Amino acid sequence: EVQLVESGGGLVQPGGSLRLSCAVSGFTFRHYWMHWVRQAPGKGLQWVAMIKGDGSQRFYVDSVEGRFTISEDNARNSLYLQMDSLRADDTAVYFCAGGLGWTAQYWGRGTLVSVSP
Amino acid sequence: EIVLTQSPGTLSLSPGERATLSCTASQTVTNNFLAWFQHKPGQAPRLLIDDASDRVAGTPDRFTGSGSGTEFTLTISRVDPEDSAVYYCQQCAHSPLTFGQGTKVEIK
């Protein structure tokens, strides 16, 4: 059974940092593209970043470029999102997702990040 | 960046009725790499349709994806109360990947 379980969310002040983790089981991580997608309160889904499972390619949405870093640990079958210089508009539920191509077939249930003084 | 515009914003239907959801792209989606997701509150989004028209394993056959280029449609032939959710299209052809703003389907 495929499972993606996010952790690391919480309350952080503007300008602070947070590191999200996603533990993946049920598929061979390095063969997949892995994504972070977020949903701000009352808003729709927004794609944030993706990484090829072997770590060789990464892409970001413009609004997080230079502040967020997506990474992976194949040995641990884990995905990470290092979030620095956090702003109020980064407040959202962050979902981990993965797929063989760029379409995310498998998803976690998300972890909440709140950026507030 | 490819902008996806979904319509209508909300659909309110009775069980057994047909639902037609539209997704229009600001430029051609290469190879029709367009996906449809179902999202219910508090749950993980669920992939229904890949590559514009490929139903993924486990998707009920009342869900049909169609279209190409810049115009795409998700049709639910006979809505069921369990179909109450927000539906998103996403283009997976060009980075940044982008979602439409969503269509909320309500079942009366």
C-alpha cells in the first residue's frame, strides 16, 4: 500500500524557518517525481516545487524561488521542504505528492504551516 | 506560465444529473498533459484523469475526461452524493505546473 505522511508543520513567526518532511512507502522513490503542493485557507491548490527522485532536477514556483529548497533522501525514502524567510502568505496546508511523470498520482493528507507574529 | 480557468465556479445538481466542468488554458497544453483531481475537505486530493482522458485505476466510469489543446472537459454522467467535492484541473506539461481555481460540485 502506498503511503505518504507529512510532518514538521507548525506555527512560525514571519521571517522564520521550518522544515517539512514526507515519509514515503509503497513505491521506489528514486523512480518518481516528488512534489510539494499547498492550499492556503479558503483557497485552491497551488503547486510549489518538484524534484526528480534521484535529485538531479528541481523546479519551483516563482513565489518561493530562493526561499524554499526541495530535497530528497533516497536511503530514507523521504522528501523534504526547507522553508526560509517565511511570510504570512505562505500559511497553508502543505501536501506531499508523487508520480512517475509530472502528474502527482499519490498524495499525503498534508501538514499545516501557520506564519504569524 | 500557463493560466487555467475553470467554469463554472459552483455546480449544484441532483443525484443522477449530468455535470459538465470546463477548463480553459491560456496556451496549448503540450501532449495534452492535463489532469483532473477531486478534493474533499480534510482529505488528500485524488487523481481521477491523466493525460486529458485516461481514467486512472479506481476512478468510476461515470467520470470522463475529454478535450485537447486549450479546451478540456470533465463530465460526470450521473452524479452521486459521494461526488460532492471541489474539482481541479492541472497542467503537467510546463513548469511551473499550474492548477485551475476549482469547481465546487454540490449535490442537492
